[in-house]
Amino acid sequence: MRARFALPVLLLLATAGAAELAGVTMPDEITAGGKTLHLNGLGVRNSKVLGVGVKVYVAGLYVEGTSHEAAAIVSASAVKEIRLSFLRALDKATIGRAIGEAFERNSADSLPALAERLARLKEILPDLEAKGEIRITCVPGEGTRAVVNGKEAGRIPGDDFARALLLVWLGENPVDQALKKDLLAGPPRSEEPF
């Protein structure tokens, strides 16, 4: 009888401290910018391709202090990281266009001051295959760091740029309203086995 319970217990231990969605696992805590960050929420970016809904990526939002309020997260002078784990291949033009459109919808008044840095971000993000990953870390006073598939792609200065970039996912007009809701909902929790 003891052996019958051994495998489920091992599986629970192997996934403790992590959240899983659409086959992507993200840890509950990470270290970034010299700080311990906590998973605030996890969601799937959905889009339409030729009128058909497709899952594009799983996003995880990491913050120093969790919150359900987008404005509090964006305005906090604290380290934040958004991780995008791609479920399908996407070319850099499509990624750049989606980010650029969200900048226009959420930061139109600031766009002239951000345009050059936005162009730099679009330049450093490559085509991504399925299972590719982008990590965007915003560190107050240092700016935004983009890491693609484990390698630093570049840094973009300015806390104003970091705030505008976070609005892509957390603004009034984000790339995906359902994803925004999930990123603010808190980390998913598995049911207790007993």
C-alpha cells in the first residue's frame, strides 16, 4: 500500500514551488535585480490568426510585493520581471508590432520620448521558436534588461520606458485583457491532495 502513494507524493514534491499553465512551468519565486520576486500571476496570451483563436505564449509576472492593482505594480519603485514562454513560433516583426501597438494604446502621450527606445527594443528581439523565452526585467534607476533564451539581448535605459513597457500587459488597453486579469489574479494554486 505504501508504494501506491509514493509516486503521487514524488510528483507533488517535484512541482512544489512552481506553477504550471499550458505545459509551461514557472517558479513561484525568482531572483532578479538583486531582489527576490514573487509570482504575481500567470496567464496565456491568446490571439486570432485567420479568425481562429491561438495560444501565443504563457506570461508570468514577478514582483517584489504582490498586488491585484495594475497601477500599484507599474508605479512601484521596485524590481519587476515579466517572462514570456512562447507556445508557437513568432517572427520579430509580429512581436514588435504587438508591443508597438500596445505602446500606442497605453502611452500615446509619452510615445515621442519613448520612440527611439521602443525601436531599440524591437531591434534586439529576435524571431522566436516554440518554447523560446523572453525575460524582461525592470530595475529602478537601471532601466530594462531583455534576456532571450538565456542570453542578454540588450538594455534600455529609463524608468519611464520600463513603466510604458509594463503597460503593454497591465495598461488600460493591454495586448490581451484576459491575460492582464490573470497576471493580477495571484499565482495559480493546485488543490491540496488531502
